[in-house]
Amino acid sequence: REALHGLSEALVGPVLRSRVVTGLDVNMTLDDLKDMVDYNPAVDRCLIRYNLAQSTAHGCLGGIRALVGSELRNKTLVIQGLGNVGMGLARLASECGARLIVSDIDPAKLEQAKSLPTTVEVVEPDAVVATACDVFVPCAYGPVITRDNLDSLQCRYVASVANNVLESPDLEKSLAQRGIDYVPDFVINSGGALRVDSLVFHENQITDTQIEQK
């Protein structure tokens, strides 16, 4: 709690002199966000009422459709990490008829994924990068793609939902040389940012369908 209070004070003041709009991320809970809002009124409370992971997942789905074509049926997606965004994307992709291969260190999340309305296969975490697919979707901690494992990739596209997927920026060129298109995190997961913009400035008028289309 003290660390969160210190962060909110550091941001709202000498850095921004205004307000902070923040949402949930890895290891940050809704209670943490509520505590920041209660402690510092300059932290915007609008995101307490909205799950940004859903919007991020819709944006990711739209980005993947743009890569492979609008039809996901019979396309194979490897989703590494079944957190809020990864599981949300798996659910949306399954509803579109995609074939899913998933990996996570949490057995409960793997069981949840198996209940989705499509074919779901599970692979071990240490085998996920080398699993053949149309789109590899890292949704876990980076770096995921390194100099040591790049040659083992068997995909046409990498949709980098997680942050810092590449061990170093120059690996993007190495992927291109192998005929693999790489979409960085700030593009493929921008659905959350679109939702924030709508919540803060446009009375939340954007729909999930519109997020997918953007």
C-alpha cells in the first residue's frame, strides 16, 4: 500500500500536474486500484467500473483478423498465458471457430480453457514457442522470443499481446527474414487504450465491435 501511495504522489504532481488514468495489470488488483483512488483523488476512478481486459481482448481479436483475414475458422492460434486478456481472447477466438492451442502454468486456467466451444489443445510451457500454428500470441511475461529460440518458431504471424516479447528490438528484423510478420504490443493490445479514451473523453460511446474494427 505504501508503495502504491508513493507512486500516485510521484505521478500526480511534479510529473503530470493533473490526473492519472490507470487500470489493472500483472499483479495489480482491483483493491489496489481502489486504494489508489481513495488515497489520491487525482487518480481517475472511471476504470474501477470497467474491465479493460475485455476491451484489450476485443482489440487483439480485431488485429489477428486483420492479419489472417476476417475468417478465423480453422485457423490455429497458440495462446501463451491465460490471464485476463489471454483467456478473454481465447474465448472470443473460440466463438469464431478458431482452433486453439494454449499454455499456462496454472492448471485451473487450462481446465477453464478446455470448456471453450472449440477444439482446445494444451502444450507445456517449454514447448509453446516451437508449436506450429498460424498465429503465435504471447500473453505472458516477456521476453518470450530470444536469439536461442527464434529459429524454432513455426508460425506466420506473432501477435505480441504481452509487453517486451522480443529479447531485443533487432529480432524483429530476424523474424521478417524468416517470413514471420511481427505486430508489437502497443498495436495489437491497443483496445484497452481505445476504451480508456472513450471512458475519459467520450462518455464511453465506443462499442467492442468498433474496437475490433479499429
